[in-house]
Amino acid sequence: MILVTGANGNLGAATLAALRARGAAATGGSRTPGDGTRRLDFDDRASLDLTGVSTLVLVSAGYAEDDQVVARHTAVLDAAVRDGVRHVVYTSLTGAGDHLGFALAHRATERLLHASGLPYTVLRNGLYAELFGALLTWADDGVESAFGDGALAAVTRADLAEAAAVVAADPERHAGRVYDLVGTPVTAADVAGELGVAHRTIGLGEYRRRLLEETPGLLPFQPPMMASIATAVRHGFLGDGGPDLAALLGRPASHPLATAVAVATAARPIRARSGQP
């Protein structure tokens, strides 16, 4: 049986759906399980029962400080060794992302995975097209970002989910492999052009100020993480594509522009959509 962690999250749910669409015997785990999934809470070691799981798709438990993320991943990998899991597929971060503020937990987990002795495959996922669209900010005269002219080799979440399903359905074929799953480079100006508006670049200092002072609900570790994405895109560290995603999918990767545009459109203020002043 294949088990996908984080099954209530966007990537986990999409991966589980892709596996089931392929006819694979797959279930999901979550700290808040629903129909067809089991309770699996990385912060509660007693809940980490992986008995009967042959392949574990470990969707990164991010959105926390590095020490908490690494502790969570350590717990689930310990359970995988104890319960006889035969292969782990880990959703990591693209190799070009080592400059990002959340890279350390991914690289530490890759080390843990290697040291565990478990057969594994690492999927080094690029940043989502959905995220790129969401990080554009609407202003009266168009959209703003701190990305400058930099490009992001963005990927759609659906493509990453399908790639994870391909690997998890036939893990032996991919044992020991590290795939860098990046897509087609897009810029903020590309998205703005599709939206029919202008793009204005703001400075990194102004962007950080807005994150700290004008963005409610962010946890303390999130503003530096988001600023690291902006500066990495702006200065050309995340713009290179690669062949691995298309090779796994057996088809060209989906172009990320339409997805980024759809997300940005959904966030557009009502008066901007209607052309009202």
C-alpha cells in the first residue's frame, strides 16, 4: 500500500488523487483525517503507525521553524524504519533553491533519508506557479512585486502531484534518484501582460516592510522566507528550467503562466475587475 502524508494539504491531496486515478492502492494520512484517510500527526509519535505501508510519499511538513520541521521528519522516518516501509518518496526543494530561507530543513531531511538506510527517491520540487501568482500585489495602476525582471522556473502543483504518483506507483524504477522538477521560466511582467495591466517593481526593503507591517497573520519565520524568494527570483537564481519533470510525466510540463494568471486574477480587487475608480 502507498501512503501519502499531508493528505489534507493541496499537494498531498492532489498526489493521492493522481495515484488513485492510476488505479494504485493508496491512502492518505493527516492530523485531521477524513474519509479514506488515517490519522498521522508528525508531532505525535504514537500516531505514526506505518504498518502495512510499502511506499511512503513524505510530503514535506513545512510552514514551521526548521527545528520543528526536521523533528517532524525525523519522527516519521524513524517510524518508517521501525514498521518496515520499503521505499520513501520525499518532496524536497529544487537544487537552485539553496539560497531560500526554507532550504535547510529540506537538505537536512535529505541527509536523514540517506542515513536511514531506506530506499528512497527525492523529488526536488520547484516553486509553484500558484505561489508566484499569489505573491503579486494589486495596486491601483496594475500589479507590484519585488521580483524585478527576474524569472521563476515555476511548476504547477498538478504536474508535481502527477510526477510524485508516477514515482510512487513504480518506486523500484526510481530508487536512489534525485529529480529536479522545475518548469518554464516566467516573469512578473509576463503575468501582468496576460492580465492586461502594468507591472511595477518595488524594492526589497519596501517589500520586507510591507510583510512585517501590513500583512496580518504571518508567523515570525514567514517574512524572511518570503523575502528570500523575492531576492532569489530578482537576482536570477531560480530561472533555469530542466528536463526531469517532462521525462517523468512522459509529456511536456504544463506552462505555468496560465496558472499564475488565474491565481492573480482571483485576488484582483472587485473595483479593479470592473474598472471602477
